[in-house]
Amino acid sequence: MPSGDEADRLCLGAGTPVIVVVRTALAAGGRAVEVNEMVLDSAAYVLTYDVEA
């Protein structure tokens, strides 16, 4: 569930959950070079990922 600040910023109604996506990009040696954290209104998004192993 969102924090009060997240609910306010996203204009969420009471009881609306959020999705938190944290993505870390790594350099060739394994060092983290970027971290991206997204908080999304769960009623507004469908997430689809294609990941090659």
C-alpha cells in the first residue's frame, strides 16, 4: 500500500495499492551504474517484460 505522500502525489483513492519496480543496471564487471525506482498506480498499468537469459 502507498505511503501518504505517494497516495497524494499519485492522486490515489483510498485502498488503491501501488506497484514498486526497482531496476538496477550493471556494468560489464558487475558494478551498479544506475538504479531506478518507480512507484506506479496498480490500477493504471499492465507490466510486460521480455527477458533473455
